[in-house]
Amino acid sequence: MSRDRIRIADPAAIDEAAALLRDCALVAFPTETVFGLGADAQCDEAVARIFAAKGRPAFNPLIVHVADWATARQVGALPAPLLRAAEAFWPGPLTIVTALVPGAPVCQRATAGLSTVALRWPSHAVAQSLIRAAGVPVVAPSANRSGYVSAVTAAHVAEDLGDRVAMILDDRQPSPVGVESTIVTLDPAREGALIILRPGAVTAEALAARTGFGVINSCTANTAAPRREGPQPSQPMAPGQLESHYAPGAEVRLEVLAPAADEVLLWLGPAPAPAGAAATLVLSPEGDLTAAAHQLFVLLREADAMCKAGHSNAQRIAVGPVPNTGLGVAINDRLRRAAAPR
Ligand code: TXA
Ligand code: MG
């Protein structure tokens, strides 16, 4: 692993990182959800380098990160329900998918040529300082190899992409939320309602309560589920929501109550973990879903490393049940994709 690109995110490093972005270089930076692999949204060459660095398919568009309303409005339309959602949760772990404003400072490659754009205003202090210092909208996918477990520490980014980024800004702690932002858009089937394309820290209940609009979850709804199985349509509602994603090297088995001797068990309390696994990693001893989300990718990567090293003969990952409420919806979404056939 090449860790020499990691820099503590002090003001001098943030200024250097901003200059690198303006020079069309790639900079990884912490956000409250996961680390992002950032580039100037206008720079086609830099955006092409993001796709190449991650091994990301060109049809999968990027999220444009902003740090003020004026830039947000330059990039995406803000019709009433989406504006209400943005006002309630920005800055924070919410991404809205909306119509791209003609002439927006975003290159075509970033949106995969779509007429819509994903827009987010992160709350993390380093992310905000970087975007403001760069003075440009910043596209940033999660800073991991495409299809692999997302990165929530600077060391994770270095492991995955170390020599492919100019700088990795480090705030010395794992991303506070630990799973990606909630992605929401207008529900095409119901006027004035919202549909969640990717569950995240902002739950459907919270969105409905704070906006007053109806909200459904595309991964639990029958009508609008864009991504369950079969061939991918050419313009899916959430092009990145491929079935296999967040996948560690080791095989993953879900809803496990009786782990095998060759499995590393990821377990959510408060019930004690069942015996029999090669090793057990606890997501949250109290069964707290916020804590579990914070630990999810850290422990998935740790379990994967144990399997790779053959620690206590571990070969596979087993995960105990996680309740499908609140943040548990996002955790289960990531786990399902991590366990999906590759
Ligand atoms: O928390 C996050 O959102 C992190 C941090 C770094 O901000 N970013 C992130 O980016 O998760 P990424 O690229 O890993 O996931 C972005 C998702 C993909 O599933 C992509 O398909 C979807 O957003 N997306 C982007 N533009 C879209 C669009 N116009 N319509 C529908 N989905 C879109
Ligand atoms: Mg990602």
C-alpha cells in the first residue's frame, strides 16, 4: 500500500489540495458519509481519470458536490419537493437527483451524458473547506475500487487507490456516518412525492417528516424498484445501484445465526454472538444502528483481510441479522449487495 499521498487535513494541505483540483488532479477527501475521490466537475480529463482509477463503468454518473446554494442552483433544478428536502438536510448526507441546468459547470462525462444530475452539499468541515477553496463544483464517487467495499479512512483509500490520487486528505478518524448518502428524486409515478434511490443516513421516515411529502423506498417498493434483477435498462433511475456492489473478496452469507468454523462473524448486539465462528467482530454491542453503520465498512474490510490472511482458517464472512428499520435499511441494502452473486 502506498500511504505517501496521505496528508493531515490542515489549512495548508486543504489549500494545496484545492490547487491540485483546479489543476485537474484527483484528491481524496473525507466526508461525513464515506471518503470521496474528488475532481473538478468541469475538467473532462480529470473526470476520465476518476473512472479509470476506480475501474468504474462509464454509464455510472458521479455526484456533484457543492458548498453553497448559488452553485447548487447553477448545477441542478430545485423544484419544490427536492428544495424542501435539500433545505431540511443540507449540508448533510442527502443527495438529490434532479434536472441538469443547461450550461452547468459540469462536463458531460461526469453525468454519463444524462439530462439529470446528482447533487450533494456535504456537512464535513474538511469537505466544505476543500470545495470552497477550490471554487468549483467537485465530483466525487466513493474512494474505493468500483464494486468493492467503500473507504471510510484515509488508509482504506491508500489501500485501494494509493498511487492513483495526487493527495489523500486525512482527518484521522473514520467517516462519522459510515454509509453513503441517501439518494432521493421526484417519484415519476406520483406527483409531488419523493422516491429514495439509495437508502442512507437520512431515512424515509425523516424525509417524510421534515418535508411533508410522501416518500417511498425504491428498494422496498414493487412499483419502482429499478434494480432487482435481469438486464439493466439503458437509462436506469439509479445507474450505480447494481446488484453486486460493496463486495469484499471473501464470500458473504447473511442472516446467520449459526456461523461455521471457517467464517468471520459480523454481529450486531444486544444479544450475545453465537459461538462457532473463526472470529467475531461486533458491529455494536448495544445493537445501536448508528454505531453499526459507522463500523460497517471498517469491519467488512477487517473481516475480508482476516479471510485473505487465513486467520484461524477463516475463508468466508457471515453476518448476523440486522433489523430493517431506520439506518438498518441502509445497512441491509449494503449487506445484500455485498452478498449478491458476482
Ligand atoms: O455519500 C456519498 O454519496 C458519497 C460521498 C463521497 O459523497 N459518494 C458516493 O458516490 O457514494 P458513488 O459514486 O459511489 O455513488 C453515487 C451514486 C451511484 O449509484 C450513481 O449511479 C448515482 O449516485 N447517481 C449519480 N448520478 C445520478 C443520476 N443522474 N441519476 C441517478 N443516479 C445517479
Ligand atoms: Mg460507491
